[in-house]
Amino acid sequence: MNAPGFDDVVTAAERIAPYLPPTPLREYASLGRPVGARAWGKHENLQPTCAFKVRGGINLVSQLSPADREAGVISASTGNHGQSIAYAARFFGVRATICVPRGANAVKLEAMEDLGAELVVHGRDFDEAREHGEGRAAREGLRYVHSANEPLLIAGVGTYALELLEAVPDLDAIFVPVGAGSGVLGTATVARAVNPAIRIIGVQAEGAPAVYRSWKEGRRVETDTIETFAEGLATRQPFELPLQLLPRLVDEIMLVGDDEMTAAILLLLETARQVVEGAGAAAVAAAAKRRDELAGKKIGLVLSGGNITLDQLRRILGGEPAKAGVA
């Protein structure tokens, strides 16, 4: 797998432009005060699928070979990546199958079906669904689309960082949610070319720390379980391309707890009037945790995604713990 470069991101931006307009970038004084910095929110929660991954989906599916288009694609997802593949597959007339774990977010499941994808429910979590999808791809001759080991996906999602840094190139830091890692790698690829001084900080859930632990310990680390309501961050193991690229592109990966993401969801609702899911609030939660060192800085917050269920939102507003994927 070849690492994508800045030129690949620029090319991806040209490919996706007919299908996706740039997302809003807004500076929020009301959000900056609680985190102690000038803060810009990059609103990937306002994509058609409410997450940045749709950029990568369009970039990859648009470049499939005729044979792969004819055979169809299969992937695995807790929802946001699956929506991106389903959305792109609909545009390009490709049959899409998405393997999802039991108990997945009902909002995301319905969205994938509405986009025309066939859903296959298998396994207790993302990684078991992924293994099932990989096996089915091998048996049936389908093109398996990995959620991280795809240079075209990384280049595609990196286009939001291109938009962000065209507007505010002198940021001190960008906080990015990390599930499989495509978003933080795309961001870092752009930032290293535009302004290498920008600190790129990935954010994982405390209850799903496989990428964080692998980055910190310098070796591949898998976990046995996942304990977070933020299904967009819920992976038990890191993948090959992120493990290869993270050490040289990303300055830091940090962890946030479910309580901190819940507080950030409420903060975004109150200050920015934006509704986000756990993963969409992770960047804000991380910045709030670093308030003391951010005073006077300029930061970018990647807000992705926005697929929270009504039950999750009711629980959070009622002061109860949110649950992953509940309808």
C-alpha cells in the first residue's frame, strides 16, 4: 500500500467537487471560551451522510475498475464508513453490501438501506463484522473496501483538511476523531505540506484505545472488548496503513472518556447549536481536556459525525449514560 501524498488529496478534491460542496468552517467565540482558544469547527457533521468519510467513499468508488464495478463492493462498518460507500456506490451504479455488527446505530442502518445498500448483520462488534465481510469478499469475488487500508479513502477524506487550511493556514493544532484512522492521516498529510508546524492530535475513546496504545507503545496492540457509546471510534485493533503512517505524520493521540464526550455533545448543542454523535464531539472533548495549554492558540476541531439516535440524545439531555447504537 502506497501512502497518499498531498498531490493525491488535491486530485481527490477535483474528483469529489461535482458531488460534494465544501462544508462550513466557523469560528465560535462561545466555543472558544470553554476550551481557552480561538476555535474553528469544521462541520463534517453537515455532509449528506453527516460524516467526513463520504469524501473518501466518492474518491475510491469513482476509481474502481470496470471489473470491480460489475462485481460490486462489500465493506464493514458501524455506520459512517458504510454510509460513505453506499452513497458513492449509488452515484456510480455499483452494488454495495455492508456488514454491520449486532446492535449497530439504528439511524446509520436506516440511512445505509435508504442509499440502496444491502446490510448483513454479523458479529458483536466492528471487527467481527469486518472479518465476515473479508471472508465473503474472497468467496464471492467482491471488491472489499477497507475502512483504513485504502490510500484513496485517506486522500479523499483529507480534502476537508485542504478546505480548512486554505481558510486558516496558521492553526496551532487540529484535533481529529480516530476510529480506524483515515481522517487523522488525511489531515496530517495536508498539514505537513501546508504548515508542518501544526500539531495533529488524534482522539480516541478510552473504551476503545487500540490505536492509541499501538501508537504509544510502538507495536500492534489489540483489545478484547470495546466499552464506549461512540461507535464511530469503536475498533478493537489497528490496521496496517495507519500503523505505518501514524508515527511519522501524527504528533499525538489522546484518549477521552464517554463522560467527556457527553459533556462536549451538550457544549456543542448549547454554543454552536449543532447536534453531533460521540465521535463528532471527541475533538471538542479533547480540546477541553487541554484547556490549560491552549490559551491564546488557534485550533481546528473536526466535527464528524452527526448520526446520534434520538434515544442517545434523550439520555444525554436527561443526564443518563448514552448507549452505543440504540434505536
